[in-house]
Amino acid sequence: MSFGRQNLEAAAYVFEKSHGRQLEVSELSAIQDAGFAILSPDVIADMIWSALEEPQDSEYRIEAYWALGKLARMNDKLRFINALRIEIERDIQASYQIMIALDNMDEHIFSRPGVCCNEDTLNKMDALVYLERQK
């Protein structure tokens, strides 16, 4: 199933709205333009996860994990862990977005406060330690 990159930002707005964030007019418009106004966050998330089962480029995966992290569904924890196992070897930036999503689910993944997306070596070490604990 295809889920266009242009819709990932609108999906993130739907997810944030589901957590009670007041959206701006432009964000509500993006949701409407994407056709998501009548879809539940769970349906949209499942569509994104399905799209991630297809080959996607790095930028798509990074943005998809970023959007999914906004929803932080606890039943996606295993999906995120499995995705991290794959991404840690191919794309540290996608891994970082997954790590943030897991952190949003109260998973203890980072070894330090104030993490940053450009701390590739530290983030990879944290991911590997976390994945070792998940065995």
C-alpha cells in the first residue's frame, strides 16, 4: 500500500491532535487536504506501517518514523524495536527517530539527557545497548 511522503506531515498533525494538542489553521488544513479528517489515528498509523513494509528511501523512513512517534501507540513498541534492529545497521538518522518514538513510550533508551540527532556515535551506542537488553 502506498502512503505518499506528502501525507506524512499531515499524519503527524492527526497524531498530535489525538493527544490533545491544539492545531493551527494551516495544520488543520493539511489534515483536510490529505483526506485524513474522517480517518482515525490508528487507521492512518497502520497505513504508514504498511507503507514501511515496502522498499522506501531513507528520507521517507525518517519522516515516517517521526510521524509515527507522534502517536506513540504502546502496541507499536515491538514494531519500533524491530525497525530499530534493521535501521541501526543502515541509517542512524532513521534509528534516531525510532529511538525518540521509544523514548516517548517511556522506554529507557538514551544514556544521557539532552540528546541530539547529530550525535551519531553516541546514539548508535545507546541503540545497541537498548537492543541488547531486549533479547
